[in-house]
Amino acid sequence: MKFYARKVKRISKIVDEITSFYLENGSENLEIKIEKNDKEYTIYVCGKTDLTEKEVNEIKKSMNIHHDLEYSEFWELMGEGESTEELILVARICDSVYINYEDGILELVLKKKI
């Protein structure tokens, strides 16, 4: 049960960091959906967010980073940082990240294996 609780805390922390990022960027109509199957959690997040092309490219660059097992193990110990730094940490612990920005809607799909 302890192992499962750690996984749930990780998913909660991912959702917290992504939610903070959206809210700090003035997002409206934020939608969050979490799905779980036998193999992974999938976190869908989208919201109306006014971003420049430069900001979108920065987000994509920040989150286009490989999964790092060490970050998964010690992420809970890390403190709060800047939103870009937090996105990098989220990307490092997720197994895959999909980003789309179209017509003022920022959509993220994050997957974390169980």
C-alpha cells in the first residue's frame, strides 16, 4: 500500500505543478482529466491561455527532455522553483509529454507509468 501511496502523491504533485503553471499564466476555463489503467496514468490538461510564440517555444523546449528515474525518486524532496524549472522537473518524471497550442488553447498530455 505504501508504494501505491507514493505513486498517487507523484501524480498529485504533477497535477499541482501543471495547475500552478496554467494559473500563473492567467489561464481560463482550465480542464484537468486523470485516467488510470493497468500500465499508466494519463493526465490531460487544457485551458485558454494567452501565450506568445516565444513562450510556447520555451514551454516546448522545457518539456522536451528525457525521463530521468533519479528525479522520480527524489522529486518530493525538491522545493518550489520558477514555473519553467517546475515544468522541466515535471517532464523529467513523466514518461511522455505531448504539447499543443492552437487558437489560444494550451493542451498538455502527460503519461506516467505505474
